[in-house]
Amino acid sequence: MRLTVQKTIELTAKLPKYVSLLGFRGFAAWIKIQLSKIERSGHTRVKLRKGMGCVYLRNNRTDGGTFETIFIDGDYRISELGRYKDVNKLYEHCLNSGRTPLIIDCGAHIGLSALFFSLAFPESWVVAIEPSTDNLEMLSKNCADRNNIEIVKGAIWNQPGFVKIRNETSSPTAFQVMPCSEKTPGALEAYSVGDIYEKKGHSFTPFIVKIDVEGAERDLFSSDTEWLGKTPVIFAELHDFVFPNAAVSRPFLQAISALDRDFLCTGQNVVSIQNNMSPAG
């Protein structure tokens, strides 16, 4: 990647955030990654500050951007949203009631969002679901030091079953899945959010669901959406910009608009927060 004038301006504006998170040495290493002119094999270890551990980023054009979106821009930083006090109060209430706040990361990529939620809510339980074997390898590395992240190979869908990746040669952040039979080569298990809630049982309380499924929101929200009413916070990246004239976000908007929720925007995400939220079993 070459540092264009625009990118240089953006880095300069975000310099305090980079230094606060990485320190000066870490920021220097980050710049070195950004200056790499070609993609190469392997990965780079980036150390975070204040006991947050480190992350591993592949030497490509996507992992660095994901890191910046989550840890620098703060796309999942609930503490900066207007409803933070309500969300944090619910989190504390769950813990005081002897229940574990459950976070489901649908489309976990290399684990940076799961890691972020794990650090932000250290007594929660994070289920990180990802279909790509290559991404799962990095996800495992990035989450190895966290004892509250459960890694699941598969994909989220509107019902349990089987799916396969339809575009295996695509960018690591753009894998899409489609239904298939169990015997199809490359078949992966598909899970529904409602099914995960049921299997986790009453010792867990639905807390956050993060959805970045590259257009599969059209299928995900076409049926079995009862879990929406049980989920206090939903982060959803919608992909109409990837699939023009296909209205892939319509089922999400139809399902969610009927509920008593606030809607906020942060980065690339729509954030839907339950009003009058109370712990659900």
C-alpha cells in the first residue's frame, strides 16, 4: 500500500489514537505495514498497550483496514453511544443476577471484533462464528489469550442446516455463503441466532449480536426473527452498496422496524438498541 495524500491526512488526524493504543514503537511498526508496496505471505504482530495483548495481521490490504475500523475508529465502541449507560447497566445487572452476558459475532473474520468485545466486556461470553478456514486460523491466534471467546467454524443463517462459501477466491472480508446439502464438498454447519440462544440455556443472557455477513442479511432476516426482540444491542453492517438494486437489507429493516428500538449509526454499522431493556432468559 502506498501512502496517498488522503491517507497521510487521515493518519495524521488519528495520530493521538494510534499512539494511545500502540505507543510510538507500535505506531512505527504500523506505518511500516502501511508502506508495504506488495502483499506477501505471513503476518505481522502488533502489540497493544496497557495489558491488552497483541494482534496478528496478515500482510495484505484488508486486515490492517479492519484493525483501524475496530480499534482506531471504534465502530463497536458502545461507550461513545448515547445509550451506553443503559447498556452498561444491563451488563452489570446480568452479572449481579448470576448470568453471563452472551455476545454473538456473526462473521468474525480474523477475530478483531470478538477480541474487542471480549476486552470491553471481560465477563461476557463471546461466540465468534466464521466460515473461512484461513480467517479462522488468524481468529484463533488473535483470541488465543482470551478465555471468554468460543470459536465456531460455520456461518449464521435463518435456520440450522448447511451452507458453503460461494466465492472462495474473493477478498478475506467478503466471503458469501449459500445453502447446500450436508454432502456438498466444502459444506459448513449453519446456525441460527435463536438456536444458539436455546442451546446456551438460562445461565446466559442475550446481550449483543454483531452481524457482518456480506449480503446474507437478506436470508438471515427472512424468517425466524423472534430473537431480535430478545437482543438488547444489534450491530448490523448492511450491504446494499455491494448488491445494488437487490434490496438485501429490506428483510432486516422490515423485521426490526416493528420493534421498540432506537437506531444509531456508527462507522459502517446500523446499531439497534432495545428501549426499556430488561434481562431476558
